[in-house]
Amino acid sequence: MTLEKLGYRIEPRAETSGPARAVAVSGALAASLVLCGLLFLAVGVSPVTAFQSLVQGAFGTWRAATETLVKATPLIFTGLATAVAFRARLWNIGVEGQVFAGAMFAYWCQSAIAGTSPWIQLPVIVLGAMVGGGLYAGVAGLLKTRFRVDEVISTVMLNYIIVYMLSLLLLKGPWSEAGGFFEQTAKVDAGAILPILFDKTRLHLGFLLALIAAALVYLMIKRSPVGYEIRAAGSNLRALEVQGTNSRRVVLMVMFISGALAGLAGMSEVYGVHYRLKAGALTSYGYTGIIVAILGLLNPWGVVIAAILFGALVNGATFMQIKTGVPSALIYAIEAILLLFYLAGWAASSFKLKRIKP
């Protein structure tokens, strides 16, 4: 039975005030915390104890706080990548694969100049990651502009291709570690490792680059002609064409920028955390970046805040498991609950239920 048969229908609100939206979203997030608390109770742990240990594990010490930022770094990049594409109404679901492509191209470029000065290797891995991720996303853009292939389908398929390609290279392939058992490369050259920002922590230069990327994306979207085209494409691509703008160029440009940002996520993990290329270390950053971008309202600084929140959840989960015995995997359920309730709150403030029959 449909709503209309019951005498109701859902209509978009003509206007939603900021305070009303804030109340709706805050209420939804509060409800999500209640549901998370029930999950903790279901596994026999006090919600208060679980949340306290989660926060303590994420921010309880200086080292824990910096580790949270380490976890947030790739999510900032993938969140920004998603935000740029979604702003132009390009549903780039292939950020996951572009993370791999960026890391692989950076590794390929850096391997060719291993042993040279860090002043040479570090710029090369940054540019290599951007070019690798950007070109891989550009494949989906080319398929869309030339053959009208839906980017959702093409980017999802490209995700699988790049992951299996890396496995092929690492499993007794040219990149496999000599004498090694795992699917991974040998450790990268010391001159290519991203510098640590603070002693006795793992917080590396990648976090600083992520903040710079957020600032540049903000300026690009808000203050540049490119940003105007991205916002106009998101509002009405057809109207942009009528104004004389080449929509194919805009699509290719947006996909390249999105992929380039995603590629930096892969680079930061390889050269800032693991110091080697291995498939398992890059998994899921692209998909989580979609959630981060939505929670961040597709705003670059909102993305940074959402990424740090998710970094805190992942980092605090380990300590929570040690202190309370709650499986750290429960964090993924919490992430999903947060997103669903947030979207419900946003929808509640954007639409209304109207009675159409007396």
C-alpha cells in the first residue's frame, strides 16, 4: 500500500531554516548514539564504559591523538575526491580503485629514481600519485563523454580491475618482495619516506598535505572559474552547455581532479605508514571516503572534520576492545548507523508529509 492510498504524500519543503535543519540532524545523531548504546548492551558492555574507552583510545594521550590524525589522513583525501565529483553530480564510486592507481603509479615512478635525494623523490611520488589516480579516473570520464557509459558502473568495474592488477604484480610478479611470503613489495627507499611531523609519533607529512589539499579544494570551488563550472555542472549541466561551456571538458576535468586527490590517499599510506606497497593496506579507504564526504556536506572543511571523526572511531576501537572486550569490528556498524541516521535527519528537514485527502 502506498502513501497516496493512505491520503498522504511526501513533498520537498520550499525552504528549510538553518536552525531547523540543525535540530533535525542533531536529533538524528542523538538517536544514532542511543542505538549504538543498545548495540554495546547487546554484547554485555555498559554503553558509558564503551564510549569512554572509545574517546580515551582516540584522544586520551598525545600519541593517541596523533595516531587518530594518521588514520584520518587517507580519509581526508578520499573524502575530498568524492566531494569534488559529487558537487558536479558525477557519481564517482571508483575512488577506491583510484587510491590503488595513485599508489601504484607513484611506486612505479619512485622505483625508477630510488637512491636519489629526498628533494627529488618526494615531489615525484606526490605528482606520480596525482597523475596515476587522475588518469585512472579519467578512463571513466572518457567512457562517459565518448560512449555515454554510466560512471557508476564503469568506476565500480575499474575498482575490481586495478585491485586484481596489483595482486598480479605482487603475487610472484615483478613487484613481489624477493624471498617474501606476503603479497607486498620490498621496503621503499629511505629517501622516499614521508617525514614525521613530531618525534615519537607516526604523524607524517601526508597529514599536512591533506590539510593543504582541503584548503586548495575550498578555494577552487568557492573562488575560481573551475569551481564555478563544477558548481554549475552540479546544478544543471545542460544549462552550462547552453552558455557555451564544453561539458565534456568539465566532466574529464572533474574526474581527473577527483582521481588525483584519491591517488594521494594511496601515496600517503604507502610512503607515510607502511613504507611498502601491499594490497590489503589500501582497502576500503575509497568507500569510507564516500561516507566522509556526505557527512561533511561535500564541504572541504566538513570533510576534514568527518575524516577525523572516523579516524577517531577506528583508532579508539582497538583500545575499546582491549578495555571492554567489544569487538573492534563493531565500529563499522557504528559508522553505518551514523550515516543512516544523519541522512534520515537531513531528509526529515528537507521534506514534509502532506495530507492530500480530508
